[in-house]
Amino acid sequence: MVRKRVRRVRRVRKRTVVAPVTALVALLAVLSGPGAVAAPPPAPGAPGAPASQQELVPGVHPGPYQPWPLDTPDQVLAPQVYTPSAAENAVEPPSPTEGSDALIEYVPLSEAVAREAGVTACSRRTGPYQRQVERWLRRHVDGKQSAADCRAVRAFQSEQGIRPDSGFAGPVTWGRMRLLAAAKKPNAAGRCPVRTGRVACVDLRRQLLWVQKGKRVVFGPVPVRSGKAGYRTRTGWFKVYWKHKNHWSTLYNTPMPYSQFFSGGQAFHAIYGSVYSPPGSRGCVNMRLADARTLWSRLSTGDRVYVWGRKPGT
């Protein structure tokens, strides 16, 4: 008698579990069938709500189409090293198309759409770098966008040629502020060790690069784009072991102009796009083409590279 009851209870439990699952499968079949209506997209962030890096897009059209992705790969293993011929080295990488590396701020999608429709109102959204921008502008730091904050940010963006000058505290605005703050003394904190020879200094936290010889800065600082989460640029001491002016990635068939390799597949090289575009590279230190070209002439094989810190968000 007891065994029969146990069996009966088990059957009831089985029916209880199977019934909802069967109903869910049937519901999914209906929703995915012909004539099904897709769920509406989530509403854009409410005014004043913080905007995350993931939802940001270029605030204005980013320029002509580029046939290559910006995320050049970290090949992990060292490339096949050889000595380029004089004829190969005589070929200069193509220049970027006009406007491809312009200072275009990344803003919430809803604001980019409104901008295209002709709305030029001051941004009411709190940017991912709100506190840093407020501090740099010497405003009250509360991490919340206000009308006065927006006017101050907008004035800075207009002065620096950042588009759109909507007052949104995004990665380009904060990156420009970091560069200006470090312009005269990038190594004021002494984080990059001083040596008698040349040292290429890469500050991942500030996303800046410069070259110093002794205490004298001989190049930079310039903005860079290092590895994103999961592809972090390696830290420590390295040496430039190979220079390849017209290198192409063998993984993604992507150009890496003025490549100077210093750690496996990680190299300094130019990209045909913005060095401020989130979330980052796949390990290499990306540079604007003009900066990469100048760095090419400043460093030689065997020169030291020192990388430290951690890129925000990684």
C-alpha cells in the first residue's frame, strides 16, 4: 500500500514538472511562428540616468566607410620575423581618409538619433566619465549631470573641436582632458622608470604613450587605445624586437601600419579610425597614424618599452 502511494506521488510530481515545460514550448512555438510580433526594444535611458559604455555610439557620422575592423588582433605568438627589403620599406602605408580619426564623441543611441533629426539640445544624460570631467572642469563633483554641468562640458567640447558638442561626458571628452593634463609633464608621478637610453612609456590607466631619454621627453604624450577586457595589454619591461612598416594581421587580414612589436603579437601600430573608440583593442597599443609614423622614427630595435597600470573597465 505504501509503495503504491509513493508511485502515485511520483507520477503527480512528474506531471507537475512536465506541464509547465510543455506549455512554455508551445508558447515559444507560437511566438516564433509566422506572423509573430517581436517584443518591442527596451526604452532608451531616462533623462539623467547614467549611460554605460556598452550603449554608446558615435554622436555624428564617423566618416567614410573603412574596409577593415578597428579591433586588430593580438596574435599571442610572435610573428614571423624577417628583414624587409629596401624596396618594401620605401612603401609608406596609405593615409587615413579625411575625418576617420576626428574627435567624435560617443553618446547614447537615443541622442545620436535625435541629433540626426536636428535636435541640438544639451544632453541630460550622465556620462560614464561624469565625475572625472566635473573634477577636471573644477565643478561640484557629484557624478550627476545638471544643466550647468552640460553647459561647461559643451563649452570645452566646442573649444576642442569635439563633435557633437552636446555636453555628454563620454570617452573622447575625458580622453582629451587626460591628454591636456599630461602635455607638459607626462611622467610627473615618476611611474615610468628613468634610464639613460630611450624608453617607450605606456600608461594604461591614462591611455597615454610617450618616449623619454633620461628625464627628457622626446616624443608625446599621445593618446592610445590598449587591450580591452579579456585581451589586456601585457605589463612590465619589454624591448622592441621587430619593426614592420606595412604589416598585415594574418588572423583577420587587417592592416597594422608602422608596427613595432614588443611582446609576442602585441605591437605599437596605427589604426584607420578613432583611438578613443570603446572598448579597446585585442592587446596591441593602437595609435593615430601620424603618431605611429613619428614613433616609428623615434624608436629602434632593442629600445626598451615599459607598460604599467590597468585600462579602466578591464
